[in-house]
Amino acid sequence: MFAVLITTHCQIAPLRRRPSRLGGGQHVDRGPRRIKLKPEVAKANSIAKSLARDEEREKVEGEHGSDAVLCNNTICLLPPLFASAKGVIIAMGSESEMATFKMMNQDFVKLDRFDGTNFTRWKDKLMFLLTALKIAYVLDPNLSKLPEPTDNDSDQLKAERKKREEDEVVCRGHILNTLSDRLYDLFTSMKSPKEIWEALEFKYKTEKQGADKFLIMKYFEFAMVDNISVMDQVHELQVLVNKLKDLKVIVAENLQVGAIIAKLPPSWNDYRKKLMHTTEDFTIEQIQKHLRIEEETRIRDKKMFEPSSSKVNYVDSNNLSGGGNKRKFSDNNPSNNSNNKQYKTCYNCGKKGHFKRECRNKKKQKKDHKVPNKANMIEENSDIVAWFLMHISVVSELNMADAKSKSPDWWYDTGATVHVCNNKSHFKSLEVAMVGQQVQMGNYDTAKVEGKGTVELQFTSGKKLILINVLYVPEIRKNLVSANLLCKKGVKAVIESDNLILSKGGVFVGKGYSCDGMVTDPKRTKLGPRAIKSVFVGYAENSKAYRLLDLDSNVIVESKDVEFIEDKFYNDSKLIANPTPTQEIDSNDLNPSISREKEKRVHDLSTEPRRSQRVRKEKNLGPDFVSSQAIVFLMEGNRDNVLNKILILLNIEEDPKTFKEAMASRDVAFWKEAINDEMDSILSNNTWILVDLPPGSKPIGCKWVFRRKYNTDGSLQTFKARLVAKGFRQKEGIDYFDTYAPVARIASIRVLLALASIFNLYVHQMDVKTAFLNGDLDEEVYMEQPEGFIMHGHEKKVCKLVKSLYGLKQAPKQWHEKFDSVILSHGFKHNNADKCIYSKFTDCYGVIICLYVDDMLIFGTNMEGISETKMYLTSRFKMKDLKEVDTILGIKVKKHSGGYALCQSHYIEKILLKFQYLRIKEVTTPYDSSVKLTENSGRAVAQLEYASAIGSLMYAMHGTRPDISFAVCKLSRYTNNPSTEHWKAIGRVLGYLKLTIGLGLYYTNFPLVLEGYTDASWITSASDNKATSGWVFTLGGGAVSWASKKQTCISHSTMESEFIALAGAGKEAEWLRNLLLDIKLWPQPMPAISLYCDSESTMSKAHSKVYNGKSRHISLRHEYVRQLIVDGIITIVFVRSSKNLADPFTKGLSRDLVKSTSSGMGLKPFI
């Protein structure tokens, strides 16, 4: 006879010892036999023999409580859940019941816990178990209740009632046992299993209504990715098909096969094309077989060609430089046991098990002979071994630097074939490593490789070092840059004396030459100095001249007439006063002219060379070599600390410049895919036809342009190849006539987003693939066949262009005309104020399209109009649907509760990263009004860098940051010849952006009012006595249009300067009014636009009819403003200067005013 006891939180202890403590996770036996209780609910049932006598049961209950039972001399304490089960301990002696018990203890009945997801799957598995246990009937909703027990009940009814109660207890236990702890606590209060079951079905069972549409949508939107097994994703797709089949939605087999092929991940594009061009009709089983074989082949090939085990092994001799002092170098694994000789290799004979000093096969060497440092490579039995060959000087320095902690620095390794990083935060993208991949240290200890990805290193000059396929090894101590991989990328590294030089697009800064130079000054005066004090930094690229740093102007000069002072070392005390190891250089004292040498202003002081006593060796250092002394003041600390550092200023991930470079690149597979996609688009569009070149005609050339495209967060998005015609060879009047093509103004985009916030419009985004290929050519243009696609047997033929191609001068114009004709034929109408805005309003919907070259925003009153427009555009062009708007022109667009918001934080972060060598400090205002900037009468300081900084700031100013308009407008006037003071002002603007990087331009659904503010400051430019005009227009709580401009004429009074600004604001107001009038969303008739002005004299002049000699020279502007008022286009309203939002566009303000005006323009933290 056997008894089955269903237990959950059941504590068990031998009879010989009383349990001490009860509870999950506590030991209940104080003796040598300890049972550690699991905190979770047990899934299997305990079995024990039936109770022998009622007396023993009473004895147990008397000693241990009423919830205890005795089974096989073991005390079992039942939890509250099964307190009622004590009377349900039944005897089972049949073979079928024993088979049932054995089945319950198998793994297939140990169900996963239900946590609220996948209810249908959990329900089916549980029902299978309950059916096998023959207790599923208790959950039948049609099961009739048994009559209440009476004294007259028959034995059969009693037995049936007893069995029903037992089955309900067991069924309830199984249901609760398979629930998560959270759901267990929720449903444990219910006593009936049917009650629990119905509650679960009511809460988690999905109704059929709408499920088929959801599954269909999920099936069509399913897309495979590269980092998951293809077969797993195919199986997931088949699960969706089976679910649709259950809902009576049948998907044909050929459609399933086509969907599987179409949804293969991007890395399978070549295999997809192969399957598509196969004439064989596949079944589901056949296509899965092909994919499985292909995936297994790829995995096997990947294991063969990927490093699975990397070694780092270096050897140092006992005798180092000096008096024979010995140094011990620790390896990269902090857990190594250096005293274990079992894994040690003798540095003399190469055998294991002993040290060099114990070796019996010592070579005959002289006592005074120093053994050179060695680096051994040890073979491995694995398929591919990634060797690390550590240069001993680097190893010595890194181990002496910090022997216990990880270093954040990166070290140039002359022998490594892979890059290694120990910090996960350095990775821009990271993939999980293959199982078992390891790096082996020099003493044969291993470190686990946990991932592989891309690391981007940013340096003080703004340049980047992008490393791909970097191994993530947390246990390794130093981050390593593989010199081997750099060389494979075509980087030539030269180690000369104490210098490390690269000859491909980069700069390595090491110890420089310690000599000064005197350069003859061609502009010297009779009484002035005869030479310029300078520091030698390298050699000219295209001549035999020297490159030197002028210490007075901080400009790189080239000259052949140089006298070197080799007995005097360059003293940098002028740049760093009393340097200390922790001194930090302020941005105000920093001159950025040295940071990027390829953008420096170079003065050629070449004269006839004279004979020099200096013997110069032939060196090909190139223009990108810079001595550390030339940049010592860019670093923190004194010169000695700086000279000990090696900086890698190199963007290794350069885009190929030619077709041959792309084919020789490590990313050749990606470039081939991009080239094939481009050619498919060109050929499918019938862009050209092959013809013989007519007599007298000259074909233009073409070239491939390769670019890596990145997301807004900086991560790699895709590889892009573009075939571009050499349009610079076209001749006007023969190959082209007109080239003008309009684009949408960025102010128009902001106005439309403000309207979308006010009227709650849907905003979607689409991109036209190969947009310029759609334009039809009116002229005859002949082009050479593209490289790599020259037709065999027709090598002498040329391409007669039928449609426009990228690079042609008329390509933008032809594309716009094509799109214009297509969209107008569909019922859209032009906007008279902006020819790139189209609108269509019907009784059902309203749609507005804003086109910027090949990017477009689609605004709609409902999704019906947007979907219909998308379908039409897709039928006419190759379109990419980007769904809801996310980014336009590099500006992040975000929908919030009240409307839309714009932000350029990522772009501003790039600017700050680009100019981070300025040591930018956060400030609260963008411009210091106490500083009076004047034109520079001396030499320009880093003019190209200055122009780049102004251009970068201008895009942020025009996009979403009106608060820096005046500062950028002011500083842009000195782009031709900037000085150090102008650079300090640039640093202040960057510091303000650093503090307010998170500000975004917010638009809300209120108010529906367009209003403007205007202001002017008289004589802000002391050099030409001209004033500055400023205005800003707001709509929906945010600025939509603004400007800060220097006036083109000299004004005689503040009233006159204010009047000129008012006229400029009036022009912008009229344009905005025309823009809104052509959009039927705006209520008609449109009221006059309020222009707020803080000059009462200007307002009086605008309304005055008096004409006198004092204002006769501004009569034309006077009449224009007056006409705008008469026509009801504008109305002028007085506002106090402290409330005038245009005030920051004409002058520098205090911190409080900057904050209040920015808030008034809708600038708020972008969340």
C-alpha cells in the first residue's frame, strides 16, 4: 500500500531530531544530516507509505501540532495550502496508480511557471498533465455538483464525493504550483480549482476578436536580424503561421516560402539573390533544409576564421639597462600564480617545467653580454590563434605604472593581431562572444572573452580612432591597440629614435627634436628683428623646406632659410607658468591653432636656399608628424609628463576613395553589397543605354563614392555606395542649361511642426531611394561606363544618360521637376510661400507634404490620408517608409503630451567633442557684453579652425538654438582674420552650449497665435558704425523664425536703427502670413500679426504721416512698414525691454534675462 502526499512548502526532518527552525532557505536539522529547503514552490509530489495506526498519528499530532503527519518514520509538516489535505491521504496499490506516480516525476511534467505571458501555451501544457492524471474533469464548467452529504448516502456516493474532493485538492495544487510567486500570492486565497481556472482565463485569455489582425500584422512586419539564428527565426515565423491557421487564416505555402526568403537578414543578401534566381519551387521543408545547411556552413567558416584563443606572452631578460637591477613584470591576469613551475616555459631551451636558471642546456655566453628582450609565440591546437607579441618597452611601462588596477589608457602594441579592451563602457556596439572564446596569458592562465564590438576613441584634437572587432576581456589589465591591424589597413608606422610616425592620415605624438630655429622674416622692417623665433616640428610634404611653429602667432610656417640652435632646448615656460603635475590649462589661455595640423594656415616663407652646415638625413615623415613640444601646452601637466605619452590621433576607419580601395578593404563584402544595390537601382530605373559615341562628342567620367552612414547616436547604420558623374566636366549650354532646384526652408518645417502640435496632426517621414535617378534629362549627355561594370565585348561603347544621375549639374533640378509633376497630378497644390510644401484637403482628410531634397515629412489630419499618400508615392518612386518622424536634417523630433519638440543635443555633443581641446568650461551666458571685440590687425590665428567652428555653431543656431544667434552673428564677422580674443569668445559660446546641451524647442497646442518681437542695438560694430537688427516669431508657444543681422547701412539714431529692424521683421511677417494662408488648417480670415517693439519713437514714426528732412533718407522703408499696417498684415504693439523676446538677438544679456527670454521662446529641457 502506498500513499501520495501533495506538498509545497513542506519541511522534512528525521524522527530522531526535532526541527529547529522552519522557513524557506533555513536548515531544519541541527545534526550532520542537513536538508537545505528551496524557497520556491516544489513541482514534484512526495510519496510516503500510509499511516500504520491512528494512535501513532495522534501521537505525532500531539507532539508536533495538528498539521503534521507521519510517513515512513518521517514527520511531514504541511503548509496552510494543504492543511485540508490531511484527510485526503489515500492508498494506491494498483499498477496504474504507480505508473501515474512515475509519470508525474518525469521532466516533461515539470512545467515552467506562468508569469502572465503565453497563457495559451501554459494552459495547453497544464491540461495535458491534468488529463494524464485523470483529474482534468474537475475544471469542466458543465460538471454537475454532488448533493450535500447526508446520513442516508450510499457507499458509492460517498466514494465518489471523496474522490472528487481529493482530485480538486490535487488539481488546485498543480495549478498553484505552476504559477509565479506573484500570481501564487494572488490566487492562493481561492479554494476551488475551477474558481482559480476561470479567474485565470478571464484575466489572461485573449479573445479571437482582433487576434487575427494582430497576427497578420506581426507576420508581415516580421524581420530577421543577424545576431539571432536564422533557423530559430524561421521557426518563429512558422509559429505565427500555425496560429493564423488556428484562426482559420490560411497562408499558402508558396507565400510562406517567399516570405522566408524576403525576410532573411541583411548579411544573407547574396544568398537571398541566389534563391530568388533559382527556378526550383521550394516547399517549406526544402527551404528550411537549405537554410539549415547554409547556416551550419557559415558557423563553421566563422569558427575557422575568427580568433578563438588569444595569447599574450612576453619575455624579459634578467639584465636590464642599468647596473643589472632586476624587475619583475606581472602579466595581464591579476589572478596568476607566478610560482607554479608546471606551466612555466624556460626562456633558454623553450621546454616547460623549469626556469632558465635551472636549465641544463645553458648556452655559452659572455658574462657581460646582455641578453636581449624576447617575445615568444606559443602554438595552440585550436583552429585559429590570435597572437599577441608585446613590445617589451611598452610592457615595462604599463606594468610599472599600476600593478594592481586596470588602466583606462590605450597602448600601441607592435605585435598584437587583435584589439583588446577591459571596459564595457568604451564600446559603441557590442556582440556576445562565441562560447568558449578565451585569451591566454603568458603563464597559460586564461581570461574569458565576453564580447566583441566597436570602440571609438576621441582625442584632444577632435580626431577619432575607430576600432572594430575589439575583444571585450574584463580581466585583462591594459587596453591594447593592435599595430598589426593598423598595418593591414595601410597605415605605415615608423619608429625613429624616440618618435612614432604614421604616414596615413593620422598623427602620432611622441618625443620631438630638442632644437630651436630662427626663420628669416620676409616682412621685417629696417629696425625690426631679422628672424622669427620658432620650433622645428617636421618637414614640408612637397618641398625641401622645414615646418616650424611660430611662437608669437602660433602658426605653422614653411621655410628653407632656417638656422637651427641645437645647443638650446625649447623652453615652454611662456606657455605654462610654474607647471605642476596636476595643472589644468584654461580655455582662455589656449590657442587652438596647433591641434589639427591639416587645417592650419601655412605661411610659405620659401626663399633661395643657402648652403647649410647641417647634414640632413633623408626622411619621409610627411606633413602629419608633429613634435610633442609643439603641442605641449595643449596637455595638462608639465612637459616631462607630456613627453612620456604617446597619443594616437588617427581615424582608422576611413571611407575608401576609389573603387580599388573598396575592393581591397577589409569590408569588401559590405562595399560589394552596396555597389550591387546601387547598380540594381540604376539598371532597374533604365538610367542609360549603351551606344557608340557620336563624332564630336566627349563623354564625361564617373566615379564611385563610398560612405559609412551613422545613426543619430553615432552608431554605424549601413554602408553606402553611390555612382557619381563627373559633372564638373559639363559645359553650360551644351550639357546643361538651368540648375536651380528649391528646398524647403527650415523655418517652414518648424511652422508645420507647430501646426501639428496645435491641431494634433499625425507626422510621418519617408525617404526617396536614389531620388536623383528619377529625373528625366532633356539634354544629351554621354558618360563612360562605370568601373567594375564595363560590358564585356562593348568596352568602347559609352552610356547615353536617359535619366539624371548623381553629380550632374542639372540632377537636383530634374528631380524636383519630376516630383513636382507627380505630386501635383495627384491633387496636391503648391504653397505660394514655399515651393517645396504641398497640401491636399478633402472632405475626409487633409495632408501636407514638406520636401527637402529626398527627405519628406507627411502631415495628416488622420492616418487614412497619410496611408493613401504613402501608397501613391510608393507606386511612383522607390520609397523607404520611416514611420513616425524621428529625425529630420539631423534634428531629433519627439512627440510629447502637448505636441512636438525639437532638439540637437547629439549634434551639439559632436561640436563639443570636436573642439574639446579648448578645455571648455560651462558658463551661463553665450556672450560677455563687457568684452569689446575688434578686428585683428595681426596674423590670423587658426583661421580654418575658426571658420569650421562658426559653421558648426550656425547650424545649431538655425536649427533649434535661437539663444546663441547674436553671439554667432557677432563672431562670424571676424572669420577672415580671427585673433585669440575671438577664440575666447568661441569658447564661451561652446561653454554655454555645454551647460544647456539638453535644451529643446517645444511646441504645444496653445496658443493659436502668431506674433513677433523686434529690436535693434545702435552701433554694435565700432569698426563700421553699423547697428544690429533682431527679430523672432512664435507660434504654439515656441519660436518658429528668428534672425540676428548686421544692418547694411549706417543709421543716424536709435529710432532709425529700430525702424530698419522693424522693416526686416515686417518682411518676415508677410512671408509667414502667406505660408499659413495656403494651409487650410489656419482659420480665415487671418488677423493682423502683432509685432512687439520697445521703442515708442519708432512706433510713432510708423503711424505718422509727417514727412520731413530728418527722415527723408528712410522714406522707402517708412512707406513699406506703413503699408503693411494699412493692409492689416501687421500691427505694432509696445513691450518693455525686459519682456522683449528679441532682446537677446541684438546684445549680450545677463544670466536671468537669458533664462527668461529662452523660456519665452520655448526652450526647455528635452526629456
